[in-house]
Amino acid sequence: MEKSKKKKYVVEPERKVEVAEEADVVVIGGGPGGFPAAIAAARQGCKTLIVERYGLFGGLATTGLMGPIFGFAWGDPKKSILGGIPLEVIRGLQKIGGALDDKNIRWDSIRFDPELLKHVIDGMLLEAGVKILLHSLAVGIAKQGDRIDSVILENKSGRMAVRGKVFIDATGDGDLGYWAGCAYTKGRPADGRMQSMGTKFRIGGVEPMTDEEEKYYAGIVKKAMDEKKIPAYHAFFEEISENGVTLRKGEITPTVTRCPGDATNVYDLTRAELKIRKDTLEIVDFYRKNVKGYKNCYLIDTPVQMGIRETRQILGGYVLNGADVMEGRRFPDKIARGCWFMDIHCPLGLWSSKSNLCSQKCAIEPPCIMKQKYYDQLYPETCPPAGSYYDIPYRCIVPEGTGNLLVSGRPISADHGGMSSARVIGTCMAIGEAAGIAAYLASSENKTPKVVVAGDIQKILEKNGVPL
Ligand SMILES: Cc1cc2nc3c(=O)[nH]c(=O)nc-3n(C[C@H](O)[C@H](O)[C@H](O)COP(=O)(O)OP(=O)(O)OC[C@H]3O[C@@H](n4cnc5c(N)ncnc54)[C@H](O)[C@@H]3O)c2cc1C
């Protein structure tokens, strides 16, 4: 029998950490859930600080090359549900050529240039008067009773603390909530497995093909997928859904890679980065050799970091679930709208050419535990009826147990089915704006977020052009 390896430890020396910044509202994480929160709070007059571990904002929408942005009622491309800051972002992109004009834009699939998105976000944060700290990784918190007193950062200047009246956890993984000891869930109820990680990548030199050619080459790609000759979960061509983060002719950004694992485990993350980078090259090589329109294609870039679909969901007073998405449920304490379908990528990282999402219709053999035991009762369908959208209740962003914390973006209180829809960029930005307003109300009235009245948030959001 293998001997269990004894863990070894070192004791970190205790040290005093300087409080480098004090603010009313401190936002940790500058992705779709974070930057709108900081802008919204600062515009209300709060002294606001935003902290981001990379040198740029946008989270997975820039560092991960994720997109397009979905800003419509499901199945109804003409019915936009975007307003407030998310819409301002699109308008800002349009002004500098980073998104298509109103004649050509598709609200169900808003393509954009991630490079220009960085500039739009920088401009909006600066204009709102947000204090910015880039290249700063939050590594822990100091608590006083049930309140977070400060967040500890590591950066090139050393270790520093930032103090706030209200904190917003927009880290994508619920890092602050986790450190604060908030209750959370991870993954699907049957076995805790989370949606697989994955990336987009950008290729250029793609030439258009006719419909017949696409059909023919799709057959070739699908056969290779089923025979496990290429590590891709679907066949891609130059279609709108694959042009999410590029507006340039001959360029596409496919989402076809997968790796299972827990993205809060650094060993899984490391494995995923290395696997998917290798898979990407194999996929591009296969297309170059086997698909007509791709014979001259080349890999432009892979993302700065692995795409993470699901990790911790910090529990709040309500858990958004798959039925809420499917039934377009409304809530009196609504603070944002969601529109996407239940987009669950196989937590085992598997695929078949007949289906690539985790659902009752999954064709992967042998069937996994979800299909056998749970799927039929939980999610018999994954697409809501056409024209529908649902509300995100305020209770989903207020964690139980920590006095001055709000959660924004992907890690809100939601189950595996609910979060698979609410995790998209447009919804995360809308949640972010609402979190910023809630933080303003809490900090200016010296209240905890829990006692902030949702109706007061709604009034300000509606005044700011947010459709509720
Ligand atoms: C493969 C894949 C494809 C996708 N495709 C689409 C798509 O086509 N359309 C769509 O709308 N959505 C898509 N998504 C989903 C979407 O990109 C994310 O769910 C969304 O970006 C989540 O926003 P967020 O702000 O919660 O998290 P993130 O985008 O992850 O942003 C979190 C930010 O916090 C920072 N951060 C994290 N931890 C710390 C820390 N400790 N200290 C300081 N900073 C920290 C990060 O650097 C990052 O900037 C896709 C996701 C994946 C994985």
C-alpha cells in the first residue's frame, strides 16, 4: 500500500501591513461583474477603489477573448434587454469602431473588439473618478466581527491593505466570500463537478466557403471529433457565433476546447492551461490540413488565461435556479435581467458530435451520473421560450453572514443550472451596476447591504436607464 505523504508546513512571520487606501466602496476584480460596480458607485459620489490582478480590465471578456455579448430576450434578436452601463459600454465601443453600428449590430450576439473594450472601460472608470489599482492580487482579508475591515493585496510595491465601508467581491470565484467564511456551493448537485474550463482563440487567414462546402467539411470535422482525432467539442466555421471578439474579415474566435477540473485548484488550472494550449495548436493544424477555407489560416493568439465557467457560488437569501431561467421568473427584488439559456458544458470535459451540452439530450456514451439520476427531473429542457428573460433578485448578491460584502458577476447565489445562464457577460455587467448602487446606498446610509431596500436600488437603476 502506498504510504500517505505527510504534509509539510512553514509558519509565516506575523507582520504589520500598511493601510494604503481607504474608500467607501472597494471592488475586487475588474471583469464584467466588477468594473460596472465601481463606475456605478463612483457616479453616486462614493469614494471608490477598484483592484485588479492584471494590468487591464474586462476580465474574461478581454483576457479570455470571450464574447459575443448576449443582450436580447431569448430567441428574439430584435428585443434588446440591455440598458444602463452595459449599453453605455456598447455605445462606447461603437464610437471607436469596436462594435457594429445600429444598422448592423445583432443584439443576440454583439461582436466586439476586445482590445478596444479595454480602452472603453479605462475611460469610463477614469471619468467616473474611480481610484484604480492594477497589478494587485487580493490574497486575504482582515475581519472585525462579522465585517470585513480590509483586503490584503500583494503587488510589486509589496503587501498592502485597502480598507472600505462596503466590499464587492467580483473575483469571478467568490474569493472574498470564501475568505470571509460565507457558505457556498460548487458544481452540480450530484457530485459537485463544475462545468469544464475552456478557451477561445483567435485565428486569421480564413477564407469563406459556400454552404455546401461547410456542410461537407463539417462532416469531416465531426468524424474526426468522434474518432477523438481532434480535441474539439464542435465543428466551427466562419459564422456569427464564432466571430464573437473580432470584427475583422478572415478572423474568427472559436470556442471548441474543454478541460475538466476545479479552477480554484492551482494544479487543475495549470493542467488546463497546458492541455488547452496544446489542443488549440492541434485543432488549427487539423483545419489547415483538412478544411478548404482554412488552408492558409494561422493562430493569432490564445488568451492570457484559462476560461473559467464555474467555481464557487456564494449563498445568499435566494438561490437562482434552472427553473427560474426556463420560466422567465420575475421577482419583487429584481435588480438585473438575464436572458441566456442553460448553457452547461460537460463537467467531465467530454463531447460527441451529436450534442455538446450537458442536458437530457446528451448523446455521450456511456451516460454520466447526471443523465442517469438527475437530469430528467432537473432540466428536461435547456432553452427558455422565445422572447423570455428572467430577473436576478437582490437576495442573490447579498451573502449570508458577512455584514459589509456584496457579490457580483459569476459567483452570485445560484445553482448549477441558474448560474449556467446568469454567468454571461451582459448579465454580469448588469449585476455589477446594481451591486455598485447597493454598495452606495449601504455605505452612504451606514447600513449593511442586507437591510438596503431593493426598491431604493431599483429607483436609481431605472433613473440611470436600466430596464427592470
Ligand atoms: C470558454 C468560455 C466561453 C465563454 N463565452 C462567452 C460568450 O460568448 N459570451 C458571454 O457573454 N460570456 C461568455 N463566457 C462567460 C463570461 O466570459 C464570464 O462568465 C464572465 O466574464 C464572468 O464575469 P466576472 O466578472 O464574474 O468574472 P471574470 O470575467 O473572470 O472577471 C474576474 C476579474 O477579477 C480578477 N480577479 C480574480 N481574482 C482576483 C484577486 N484575488 N485579486 C484581484 N483580482 C482578481 C480577474 O483578473 C478578472 O479580471 C464564456 C466563458 C468561458 C469560460
